[in-house]
Amino acid sequence: MPEHLVDTGPLVGWINSRDQWHEWCVKAMEALKPPLITCEAVIAEAAWQLGKSRDAVDQLYGMVEAGAVRIVDLLPEHVPHLRALSAKYPEMDFCDAAMVRLAEIFPKAKVITTDSGHFTVYRKFRDKPLNLVHPGLS
């Protein structure tokens, strides 16, 4: 059973030394046992945010290729769950819905995120808080 689910922010912060959360991300991510679980939407969002640096995007892809980050497919099987989450939280984007769904699939795993503003509000299984690792906890 995986121990950690990784959101976009920590991936970008780990790779991009100019990111505001870089120091925290490096410290937090180096303490974790791979593989970190995520989804294609998070990889796409991270690649877009790192897009000005081909080397950074290549490093992201390398993490997936090396097995340090494992991608779990959510589409099309989990669309009903993603739709229900989006209906409950109108401000929720697809990546956030995907991360909450992953937290439901792997209920004991901790979600690593830099987005504590949203993820402290979101709930898995309708009313259960997510197990979080974020800069506000350090």
C-alpha cells in the first residue's frame, strides 16, 4: 500500500530551485520512500508549470520513468466520483478532484501538497479530512 500521494506543488517545488516552496519540498520529498503516487493530470500540470525549462520537464519525466513517481489511471472509471467532488466543491479543479479521489482509493496514504488552503477544506468519503503533509505543518 502506498504511503504518499503527491500533488503538483511539491513536484514543481522539488525541481524548480526558484519556487517559493523549494526548500520545504526538497526536505519533505527526500524523507519519503518511493514510489510517490499521482495521476496524469498532476504530471501535465507540473510539466506546464515547469515548461519554460526543458531540463526541468525532462527531470519530471525522469522521475516517472525511474519509478520514483507512479501514475494511477483515473479515467474513465472514476469519472462519477470526480463529477461528484466537482459538484460538492465548485472551486475544485480537475487535479484537486483527482488527488482527493486518489486519497479515497488509498485511504491510509498522506497527500503531499503546497496547497493547504484548498486541501484542508476538501473531504474524502464526503466527510473525512485528508491526511496531509504541507508547509504549514512543518
